[in-house]
Amino acid sequence: MAAFARVSGSVGLITLQNPPVNALSAAVRQGIVDSVQRALREPEVKCVVICGQNGIFCGGADIREFSGPMSGPPLIPMIHSIEVAAKPVVAAIEGSALGGGLEIALGCHYRIAHSKTRLGLPEVTLGLLPAAGGSQRLPRLIGVPAALDLITTGRHVTAAEALQLGMVDQVTDRNVTDVAVKFALSVVGKPLDARRISMHSCPHSPDLDELFERTMQHVRQRARGAIAPVACVQAVRAAATLPYAQGMEKERELMATLFTSGQARALQYCFFAQRAIGRWSMPSGARWDTSKPRPVHKTAVIGLGTMGRGIAVTLAQAGFPVIAVENHEKQLMEAKQAISGMLERGAKRRGVTPVLNKITYSRDIQSVANADLVIEAVFEDMALKEKVFQQLSAICKPGALLCTNTSGLNVDHLASQVRNPELVVGMHFFAPAHVMKLLEVVYGPRSSPEALATAMAVGKKIGKVSVAVGNCQGFVGNRMLEHYMEQALFLLEEGATPELVDQALEEFGFAMGVFRVSDLSGLDIGWRIRKGKGLAVPDPTTGQTARVQQGRRYSPVADLICEQGRFGQKTGQGWYQYNTPGSRVGKPDPWVHNFLKDYRAQHGLVARRIDHQEVLERCLYSMINEGFRILEDGIAAGPEDIDVIYVFGYNWPRHRGGPMFYAHMVGLPKVLERLEHYHQAHPDVPSLQPCNLLRKLVANGSPPIQKWKEVMKKINSRL
Ligand SMILES: CC(C)(COP(=O)(O)OP(=O)(O)OC[C@H]1O[C@@H](n2cnc3c(N)ncnc32)[C@H](O)[C@@H]1OP(=O)(O)O)[C@@H](O)C(=O)NCCC(=O)NCCSC(=O)C[C@@H](O)CCCCCCCCCCCCC(=O)O
């Protein structure tokens, strides 16, 4: 809806009303059309101001409408009617003016913004382009280079930057509607043609051809197969080279392709999934809206290795005082220096003062006695973590939340070491902890809803995308990843090379394939974990690591590579070869090819031709199958939780929506059929055996992903 009122005698005030963000639903668009007509019709109205209700101008088109048939008045003629109006129209912008919201403002003759406003055309992040004239008006207003940047990245700008770019005419700290009303009265009777952006051509920029070429190259490289950024460049090129009407036609054509694309569906799904994960629930029925977080004033981090340092920085940057504990003097000194450097660099980047004084360093674990929340980040070793938790139980004040930063150890076992197991949760940060957005918040069977609510609230405050998950080995992310990596190794045994597997995954959209990632993060980490699990241990009789372990197929290929001291980039050799240790550019390594040949010969394996499709199906479907098991086990509340974890923690290409959304797009019957096929071919690989939930979803007619929870509920209630 949009309300119309006459204020200050002769100003027609149109207020967009659609909480929470005044999205441009059919009703809002109708309201604007009616109000504009009325304002232009009424002779008492001399000028118009458009604003939004509840401190926000407009969050853009109503994204929920995109999944069904569109109805109501279209945006383009509506914005056109504002631009051609004979009375001056002023946008009074506060909060946010995004997407279609900014496009309305660009149709107005003047724009006044509150200083705290953020503006942008983020359509590209939803798989679209600004298709209500935004791709044609913004370059005309602020020039091609700046418009290209904003439209292809979707980044939001502050009011100050918008003023500098010429996107807005004035910025104010006062009530923006009051300022806009006064301003509108002051421009009554002034000529408007110069204020109609569509009537301008783009300001001159030198070397436009070269700019477009460079940007296209850059966008294609960064986009990893995403189509919207490429379409955005094409649309801006049309603005720069064609008259407005033809540019609008190009915008429409490009939008028609994007609008119905799978990528747009995936990206819009991600948008809502990211918001849905905040509405967490536990199997007990406890929920985000019925569980109150405890106040957290003081925090502590135990163990200042790489992870602990990143966590301390994240907490401090969010404003929490941190007691940082490390019992080795040398390590403490090094950590102090490293943390100060991280805080200083971060502050420089953000143009703020570094918060060095938020962190107090100590060698004594007793110093955490007053903390409200303690995050243990010592070495990934259960015996060591047990000891720390026993100490914390004795030291910490009653009610303190005790968290472990583990990537997969049993959170419930650690809870059993303390007096108040209900106050123990896992906080699984991803490396580097001050950079990576994802946080898995792990509740055990004894964790209280209050403890989970507190960890989730802290996660939000420190700017992490926090997902609540149940306790199991590897939690959600690493539990699924194990199957992905396992298939990649099996494919090497069967005839693939690391570069063939990586190429298939990179063409799918991953920034790096599984073997390149492994070289980057270090092969020794996985080796240590496998040894800890009793895998990767040579058989005393043969001296060789068996290809069947714990009753299932096992590939010792990665272990054998590690035995050669090939730990990846840091040693200059891993799955690829590097010119020098630490170098980032890996080349295919003939040594690895020969090693694989010898390995196959030794085990009587005959190499066969493996194509990209098999790589994708085996690596991705086995992982997706585990995702269904995770849902079945109640470890993740819904597919959105898994997908958000993969997009934010594991570099899953966002335009593919996440592994579970990808399964939905491929079609569950196809995923099931391929898993059955591969399981028949590899009966000794349990991860390829389709799980019950997948079978049941297919038996229930393969409902869309938004309805999986209903089927899951039905299945659970029958158990
Ligand atoms: C605005 C925000 C910055 C606010 O952030 P905040 O943190 O305060 O709040 P939340 O993010 O938690 O959001 C609260 C709540 O609101 C929901 N929501 C937010 N924005 C929208 C929205 N735009 N639509 C719907 N719902 C929205 C959000 O989901 C939350 O609710 P939930 O229940 O999920 O918790 C922040 O919200 C934000 O960044 N929002 C998105 C901003 C954005 O991306 N805007 C761009 C939208 S797309 C657009 O505007 C397109 C335009 O260019 C118009 C294009 C014209 C379209 C014409 C169609 C042509 C079709 C052609 C087809 C041709 C086919 C053929 O030829 O056949």
C-alpha cells in the first residue's frame, strides 16, 4: 500500500507502507500509481515527496512475488509517470533504498538522503539486473565506471558516498521527510527537463571500450559461471552506447533471460535461507522466539593458535572485552603481536581506530573466572580439551557459557566433563576465523535452549552467519565433506587425475577443486585426523594401508602422498607441484601421475576414462545423500541450514543455491537413480546407498524443497 496526504499546504506526500522493508508488492505499486495520479490531478498539490514508512524508504521489488505469476501495475511505466510529471517529485530516502526502491528514487527529480541511509542496486546478488530502468538511469547519472561497479557487484553505498557520486542531491541528519518537503516547495516552478535522468546521455568517460572489456573479463573470472554479472555489464554497455529507449529494450531482453533462470531461483532461495536460519529450533521444540539469551558482557578465549587468534579478533572487533589465555610464554608473545597486527589492519581497512585495548592477555586460565562466555580453542585433541573443560568447570562463575571451537569432536562428551553440561555448546568457527562468515553452533542433547540462544545471539553480534546444528561427528559441514573427498580419492584410483577432478568441480562453480583446496589447507591435517580415527594405519603383515577399513572401501592414496612428505603448497608438492614451497600456483605433477599408475598396477586396478559428469555425480550426490541423512537424524532442522553452511563455509557456488537446493533443481528422482546406479557399481561404498529420506521424498512425489520439512515431519511422526 501507499498512503497519500497533503502536507504543508501544497505538498503531496506519498508514503510506501509494506512492513518490514516496504517491498514493492502489487498492492504497493497500485498505491503508488493511484497516489501519483491523484497528486498530479489535484490543483492544490504543487509538488510531491515520496518516502517510506518506519524508517526505511524501500527494499526493492517484492522478491516473494518472483516465484509466481506477476500481477499488478508494472514498475517501468510507474517510474516513467513520475519522471515525466509536470510537478517536481522528491525522494525522501532513509534506512535503505535498494533495487526497485532506488529505481523509483532515480525516476524522481531530486533525491535527499538521511546520513545513515544505504543505497544500492543489489539485483545481481539475486541473479537479476536492475530492470526497472536502473541499469539505464544510474550510468546516465553517475557515469559508466561507477555505475558498472555498483551494478555488477550489487554493493551498497553510504549516503556520504552516494552524495560524492552524485546519486543524491543532499544528505541530512534531520528528519528527511521534513527536509524533503521544504526542499520540494523551494523548487516549485523550476524547469524539470534537466532533472529527468532518462533524457541525458551518459557523462563522457575515456576508453569506454577498454573499460567494458576489462570489466567483462574480471566479472567472468569472479562469477564462476554466474550469468547475472555478465548481463549487468551488457545492460550498462547498452546505456553507454544506445539511446534510452533502445537501452530499455536491451534491459528488458536481458532480464527476460535472467528472470526465469535456475540461477535466479537459487540466489533468491539463498537470500531467504540466510534469513530462515535465524529462526532455529531444537528437537525438544525449543525455538528462537521462546528462548531468551543470557547477557554476555565479558568473553574469554583459551588457546591462541591460529583459530584462537582469529576468534579473539572477531570478538574484540564486535565490541566484546576479551581475556585471551595462552599458557606458553613464547606462543603468547607471538599471538599478541599477530592479534595486534590483525586488529590494526582490520581497522585501517574499515577506517576506524583499532580496538587493541579490548583484549587482555594472560598465561593463567584462572583469569577467565569473571567471563560470561568462554571459547576454548586449544589444539584439536580430546584429552587436552577434556582437561580444559574440567578446569573451566571449577574456575568459571555460575552461569558462564562454556563453548568449544572444535571442527568435529563430541560436544556432549565435553559437556560431561563439567558441573553444568546444559551450559556447554560448540562454536565451530572456520579458518581464518576473523574472515570466514560461517559459524556452526552445535548443541548437544544436554545443551539448554538458553545456552543455544546465547551462542546464536553472540554469533549474530560478531557478524557471523550462525547455523544451529545437532551434535555428531563432523557436525553438518565436515560430515558431508568427508563423502565428497572420499569419492574424489576413489576416482583417482579408478583412472582420474587430480586436475581432471578439479576441473570438473571448478567448471561447476567451485573457486577451487577438492585437490587444490587440499594443497592450500595442507594434506597433513586430514592425515592426522584419519590416523586419529584408526584409519591410515599400515597393516603390520603387509606394511600397506588396507583398501578396506572398518568393513568398507577405503582409499589410502592421500595417506601415501603424505608419507612422501608432500603436504601441499607449504612443502611445494602435494597433488600438484609448485615452483617453491609456499607458492600458490600449482602445475599438474608427472610424479603424481606415475604414482597413481604404479598404485593402480600394484592393486590390480585398471584405469578407465572418467568424464566430468561422473566426477560431479559421485562427489556431489554422495555428499547430498549424507545431507539427507543429516536431515533424517535431525542434526539440521531443514535443507536451508545445510545450504547456508555450504555457501558460507565451503565455498559452494551461491548461484547453485547449496547442495540440497541443487538436488531439488536436478530432480530427486534423478539423484536417487544415479546413486542407485553408483551403489550397484560400488556396493562396498555405503555413502552411495540412497538414504531413506531421499527414497521417501521421491515416493511422496518429490515435493519442492520448501515442502521437505512437511514430509520429514510426517515421517518422524510415524516412527
Ligand atoms: C532491506 C534490507 C537491507 C533490510 O535488512 P534487515 O537486516 O533490516 O532485514 P532482513 O534482511 O532480515 O529482512 C526483513 C524481512 O524482510 C524480507 N525482505 C527484505 N527485502 C525483501 C524484498 N525485497 N522482498 C521481499 N521480502 C523482503 C526478508 O526476507 C525478511 O523476512 P523473513 O521472513 O525472510 O525474515 C534487506 O532485507 C535486503 O537487503 N533486502 C533485499 C534488497 C534487494 O535485494 N532488493 C532488490 C530486489 S529485486 C528488484 O528490486 C528488482 C528491480 O530491479 C525491479 C525489476 C522489475 C521486475 C519486473 C519483472 C519482469 C519480469 C520479466 C519476465 C519476463 C519473462 C517473459 O518475458 O516471459
